[in-house]
Amino acid sequence: MRLERHSLIRSLFDKYIEMYASRDPRLTEDFSETFSGFTGGRDFLVRDRDEWAQAIRQDFSQVTGRIGIEMLDLLIQDLSSDIVVATASFHIHLPIRDHFLSGETARLVLIFRLESENWKIAHSSISIPYPSVGENEAYPINRSEERSRELEALVKARTRALQVANDKLELQSHTDWLTGISNRRNFERLLAQEWNRAIRTGLPLGLIIVDVDHFKGSGANSKVEWVRVRI
């Protein structure tokens, strides 16, 4: 392939990619009147220029900010004096928080035809590995946002459940399971806390020890004597 022809095809492809990435509506002017193709998320063929222009406008209206195109590979073919082809693979980086396309490989085939001394896009076919899009979508963003909301709700619910479980474990670790009163671990924790407080404030610390008779019980007729201490 002659260098000038290679440069021509590459410039045609680069122009398309730049206008598409920057959401430039003038891109529709480069389509041939006899255009054909298909989009990555729809299940029908585009049979004329107007249908494709409508799909492009829908794409641009759904994602208005510039998108990132990370090129992986490009094949250029010079088929005849008036027909050239560019086949590319790349990653798409949408300006949204869910980067569900960033790790996927998109494939694009563009056929350019020389018409009345102007190169026009006669065919475009793009393959992107994601599920079918919804109505009036170019990308499955609504489904992605819905999934994000579901995941956020799930994370919040599980965080609450984990907090409840942790609170319960914290209570159990400081409480005697039979009587429901504080155990030795909680006593030592509170003693260390009050000891440190006394050191900081310079105030005295008092400790009262109460011995409860027959607390453990010795049979069916045993009883527990409850003692209330006033301080």
C-alpha cells in the first residue's frame, strides 16, 4: 500500500473517531446517502442514512460528555480507488461512574467510499459485548444505574445487619449470658476506664465489692438474694 493512501485512510478513520468521541453532530454529514450498518446494542439493521443519523443523535444525547477511546489495534485495507476499509478494536471509557465498558473490547468496521470527490462513510458496524440496550438508549446506562442502586441498597442493608450483629456480640462479650449482668471482662474494662479518668482529673476512685450469698444456688429450693447498693 502506498504511503499516501495509507495516510489518507488513517486520516479518515482518525477524523471519525475524534468527531464521535467529542460528540460532534457534524459527524452525520459524513454518511453516505446509501449508508448501511448496525449498532452494538440493537437487534436490527440500519438501512439508510437517516436511520443511522438518528442513532448517532440518540447516542450523543444520552452521553453528552466526551468519551475516551483507547485504541488496541487498527487494520487498514485499500480495496480499490474508491473503496477503503478500517477495522479497529478499542476500549470505550464513558464519562459515568460505572465503568462497565472500560474492560470490554469493542470492534468497529468502517467502509469509506469516494462519492463526487468526497469520502463518505458507506458502512459502519460495531460490536460491543454488553446486553441489549433499553428503549431510546445507545448504551445500557439505565440498567447499569439500576444495578448500582440495587448494590448500594444491598451494601447499606448488610452494613446495618453487620452493625447490629457487632453490637450484639459486643454486648454478649461484656454480659453474663445467664443473669444478664456485666461480667468480669466488662468490669476490667470499666475499671481501666475509670482509673484513667481519675488520673486525668486527679479525683479519688472508689471501688465497692459486694458478696451475694447463695448466688449460684444449690438445688430446686435454692433462691437468689438480690442486693441493691446505694452510693
